[in-house]
Amino acid sequence: MNLARELERGLEGLRLALAPAACERLVRYVLLIEKWNRSYNLTAVRDPREMLARHLLDCLAIVPWVKGPAVLDLGSGAGLPGVPLALALPDLRVTLLDASAKRCAFLRQVVIELGMRNAGVVRARAEAWDTPERFDLVVSRAVTRLRELVRLAGRLPARDGGIGTMKGPYPHAELAALPEGWELAEAVPLEVPGLDSERHWIRLTRRGERG
């Protein structure tokens, strides 16, 4: 199993060029998930090659649409999408937010082992997190419904910032049920190498602040 070659092919499919050092750390990240998964149950996916497609490439597919410099990964879990984004885009400042002590322990180890100077870990529940910081982008794979994502994260984007997430089929019903004051700013169909399922990048902004 050559994960480095699999990643190279995946990046070619995404038309995404990354520095060799970033690619090396992305492979090490997958292996860290595999190692810690045995005890911490970070993901139901056990095979590193499957992790590469379903997690890593899925997150990297949104790189062209990520706006920084300050990005919050809300409900980071195993670090998805925050860790791949931080490794691919070193000019970002990424905060990995999760309520689980075990997951945060894993994320802190990832930050240390991969030398991620542009990432930090916060253990807190999103709805209770008291922070003065506001983010250019709040992104999440953990929250399934857009309305709930806005409820949890709506106070956290900067004035011209937004909330982003990856969805499967285009979420017509969820967009129709957005809370008052929020609107769709961007919807991009994604083609993820190794995945046959339909994927979309969805970004929301406060009404009148579409960027």
C-alpha cells in the first residue's frame, strides 16, 4: 500500500498542487488517524486507503474555495476538515474546536507531531464557547443540517465571513429552511477522486454580506 502515490493521484484528480512537505505530512496524518483509531474510535473508516478518499481528498476538494486567514473547524472530530486545510494552506490560521477530551488529545498530538504552527486546539461545546475572536470562515463536517449549523456557529463569522460545509446532493430543503438573515453565497459541485457519491460545497453568509 503506497499512500503517498495514492495521494498524488488524488491530488492530480483534484487539480491541486501541494508542496512535497505538505503531501508527506498529509500521509502521516492518515497514519496517525489509523493508529489512534484503534483506541479512540475517531472514524468508522478503518482502511487508510479508504480514509484517503473519504476523508482526506473530500476535505482537500474544498481548498480552492476556502477563504482565510482565520478559519474555525467546528466539531473537528478527527481534524476534518481543519487539519487537511491547515496542511494544504499554510497561510491559514486554523482553530480546531471539539467538545471531546479524547478527540482533543488526538488533535493536540497531531499538531505536535506534524509541526503545525498554524493550527490550535480548543476543547469546548460550540454553543457554549465564549470567545471574542471572529473568523473569516467557519467550516464543519460534523453538523448535518444547515439550520443547526447556523444556530451553533452564526455568531462566530466576522462581518464579511461565512459558514461552509460539505454536503451530498444539493440541499434544496435545507436551504429553504435557513434561519432569518442568512442566505446561500456559494454552491459548488465537487468531484472527489475515489468517491462515486454526489458532493457539494455550500457557503452561507448573512444576508446582504455575500462575498
